[in-house]
Amino acid sequence: METTQAGRGWTRWALPAAWAATRAVLLLFMLRVWIFPGPDVTVDVSVIYRDWYEVLRTGAFPRADVTWQYPPAAALALAAPALLPFLDYATAFYVLACAADLAVLLLLRRAGRGAGRSPRGAWLWVAGVPLLGPTVYARYDVLVTAVAVAALLAAGRHPRTAGALAALGALLKIWPALLLAGVRRRASWTTALLTGSGLVALFASAAPGAFAFLAFQRGRGTEVESLGALPLHVARWLGVWEGQVLLHYGSVEFLGPWVSTVSTCALVLSAAAFAWLLVWRVAAVRFGAHTVADAAFTAVLLFTVTSRVISPQYLVWLVGLAAVCGCLAGSRMRVPAALVLVAVPVTTLEFPVWFAHVVASDPLGIGLLTVRDGLLACAALVAARSLWRDTVVRAEGAWRSPARRGAAAPTRAAPAARLPAARRT
């Protein structure tokens, strides 16, 4: 009995102990007590975010700065360090990022308890976040991920709360709008629409330049870490491409021949991913407790892989959504989640550790990008296939559309064991 109680006690405290140890190491890197290899990623907070904060304090958005690429609610995240006036801006930002990280852990730990739930999601979060290195606290994406995780976990019992959080998340960084991909309850959609409309009207009337980011986004090219950049890297290494790699619109991008074609192909692939989601949404008929999370994870994966930009911090979103799926025993996303988890340390190697090799388009840089982007592409394809197979009825060896399901019923009785699984009672 004493051994059993000791084992339970270890299990109870192992998770928070692992979180505390790994996050203490992260904070030591953020505060430059320890130096992480590669370029200093904390500059984004101490210089760029701080400069934007000074502009936001005047009641306006930094609309003259083309590197401002964010929806208007991002101002809330960037102004949040003002809540800790006894700390300098950068330190306050890191503390708030760590607090958001802890909030995600608490949400996942609670969600992993009970029948049909698993603690695997919380462990995935604890393990995945530090593998991204100091980048995770040097961007505001962990705050957005906290909102997204709360929205997904609220979707079952509190649909209006989920809708409101999804709308807030979308105005923080666009992608949380995809959380609604698998939501069927009208209350969530209605609340999301009302909340989003209200916030848009508020920002548009309260501060000039709130939506200047839309024009800046249109001007972006192909970022060097994206999947579409790989052919350009190879062509540059072979000496058959004469363009440049420059800091452009706040990220390192390719500029020159064929770049516009590659960017257009990325947009076409994103449109194809959106079309697939629409087809899936019409065809899907089986929705379990895990479907909303599985659909959100799949949607974000598809749009991440087809994006013109795959920045390292995007992995924070994917780890958070994978962790939510991991809390649900019925989730079909175990393999895609594992692929994302493997992609996280590879991402850290390509940025910041060996980012110079990526910028130089040398074999090491190309190899790292091929592995990382390949893992994410495989995860997206496997996730889409798993979501389809889990939610769309299969009969007679082929996938049927909703309109044909009734017409394809057998004309004579069949043994129960031979009936399609979806029609058994």
C-alpha cells in the first residue's frame, strides 16, 4: 500500500516538477544568464516589441512600419508588460509569456482527467515547448496559443465562450479562426461573429492604422524557412538562381526571379487546403468529443505547411493544439502529433542555432529545412487522412457523399457482422 501511494505521489508531482525545471532553464536563456547558440532571439522583445509598445502608448498603431504584420488585438499582448511596472519591458514580457505557458499546462492537466481523457496532452506540452528554445518566450505566440487552447477545451460545454475566445484569438494572430473548422454548434459561430465584429469596430474607431497590416501582408514574399523556399534554396546552391536573400517585411525572404511564382503557388495550395476543409465539412457525419480538436489541429497544420512563411514560433501553435488532442483518448492525431514533436528540435537547429546555414543555402541548411518541412508536410497529410476516415462514413469499400448514403442501403437483410460499421446499432 505504501508503495502504491508513493507511486501515485510521484506521478502527481512529476508533471509540475518537469515544467518548473524546464521553464527555469528557458528563463535563464531569456535573461542571458546562459547564452543560447545562434543569433540573439531576445532582440525582438527588447527592441522591436518595445518600440511598437511606445507607439501603441500614444493611441495609434505603428502603421508606418511595414514590419507590423499583426491584427489589432496584438496591441493587447504587446502592451501587457505595462501590468508589471516594477520590471523592465523585456523581463515583464518573459514573465507574462511564462505565465501563459503555465496557464496552458493547468488547462491541459485539468482536461486530461476523467473518463475518456488522458494526461498525455499535458506531458506533450511540457516536453514540446522547451525543445523550441528561447524563441518560445521571445514571441507573443505562446499567449495566443493559451487563448486557442482555452477555446478548444471550452467548445464542448461552453460553446459561446469557445466562440468568443476563437474570435479574440483571430484578432490576435488570425490562425485561431481555424479552431471553428469542426464546430457544429450555432452558438459558437454566432458568438464568434458578434465578438469579432464588435472588436473590429472598436479597434477601427479607437485607433488609426488598426488594419494597416493587411496591406503589409500582401507585400510579403517567400520566407527562407517555408516549404516553397526549398526549390529556391536548391537552385541557389547549384548556382542557377541569381536572386537575393534579404531582411524584408520583418523576415528573411527570397527576392528575385521566380519568387512571385513560388508565392503564387503557395497561395494556390492554401486555397486548395481551404477547399478540402469545406468538402470535409460537408461530407463529415460522425462527430465525437475529439472531432473539434482534431479538425482544428488538421486545419492549422494544412495552412502552416502551405504558407509563404513558416516561422519557428508557428510550432508553438501546433504543439498546443496537438496537446489538446492528446488529452482526448478518442483523438486520431497521435501520429501527426508525434511528427510535430519531432519537428520541434529540428526547428531549433535551423533557427537560431544554424540559421546562418539556412540563409547561405548550403547543404546543412537545406538538409535541416527538408527534414523539418518534410515532417510538417507528412503530419498535415496524415492528419487530413485520419480526420476524413474518422468522420466520413465508409461503405462498400468506397467513401460516399451524404446525399448517397440513404440510397446505397442494402436491398436484403445481411448478418449484423457484415453490415457497415457506421450502420450498426
